Amino acid sequence: MRDKILVVGENSSLAKEFLKLVPEYFKIISTNKSNFNFLEKNVYKKLEFIINKNQPDFIVNFVGYFSNDRSPIIKFFTINTFFVWHLIKYYIKKKTSKKVTLIIIES
């Protein structure tokens, strides 16, 4: 059985390059802004559904938000910090014996 990689933010420049380098024996599950918006209220339920359905061995996060304008700080934290924190909490609460590697690569 192939190891599964959940790629979050598949349309980022870094993710596109990463996906070119991933060997074919990995199964790729990916999300992008159009089907997984971090500013939606139910995004964490969607995330848990994707994880439960696919049981990834690796989760690689390429989602990041930065801006030169004076965007609300909550948007910055929601996208860059809260998502990662939710992933950590999810796996702590789940108490599964399956090892999952979480890789954070943000802009």
C-alpha cells in the first residue's frame, strides 16, 4: 500500500514544485483555496473529514498568508497559525497509534 501525502495549498508556487518532485509511489491527496478556504467557519470539520477519509501518512502545509497592507491581524493568525494548531490538537485528541508526519512550509 502506498503512503499518502495530504498537500494543503496545492496551488502555491512551492507546492507545485514539491509535487513535481514527489515519487510516483506516493498517493497525493490535495486541497486548494477553492475547495478549502481557511476563513470559512466549517473549515476544521472539512479538514477532519479529509483526514479521516484518507488517513494520510504525511501532511504538508503550503498555506501561508502575508501582506504588505494593513490587513486584519486575525486573518494572518487564522491562516498561518490556527490551522496548524488545530492539526496538532486533532492528533493529540485522536490518540491514534498511526504515526503522521506534519510538515509546515509557509510563505
